[in-house]
Amino acid sequence: MESRRRPPARYVEQPCGRALNPVRGMPFRWSLNPYVGCVHRCTFCYVRAFEARAERESAEGYGRTVRVKPNLAIRLRSELSHPRSSSERRSARQSQPPGSASPSPTGV
């Protein structure tokens, strides 16, 4: 059996515009992703189609590039200290609905 070596992964810094991203259809409302991509190249992964729709390399480059968000902590701190609305503040800082008995122990 012939052994095939994977090409080395490439890690690229790509600053993010937002740290918290709204989510639909899940039991949570926000996502926080410190990087985009992986190096596993799973044939069943849904990300190939997503990458193509986002006009990112999706053929040979798929599974070889990880985009790291170097400014994520700064953006997150800013978003949590200056939310756009009171509803965003509640959903970003509380895991329990408004008026519940006690806030989340972490405040997030």
C-alpha cells in the first residue's frame, strides 16, 4: 500500500469584523469561532459547499488552510461592553431569559 503524505497545513491570519455571530435554528443564539477551516479533508463535510458559496478556495485548497482570527478577543470585549441593543446585551451576556431567578455564574 502506497503511503501518501498530506501537504502541510497553511495557517493564515484573517482579522474578523465581528466576534459574535447570530445563529438560527439552534438552541443558542450566538456563535463564537476563533478560526475557520480545518485540515482533516473529510469527504462528507458540509463546509466544502459553504466555502464555494463564500467564494473561498474549495477544491484543492479545501482542508489545507485554517484562517485564524487574531483580533477575536479585542472584538469580543468591544461587542460585550457596547452591545447594539438591550436585546443583544441580554442574549450575549445572559444564558437565562430576562426575569429569571439568577444570572449565569459566568455572566455570559
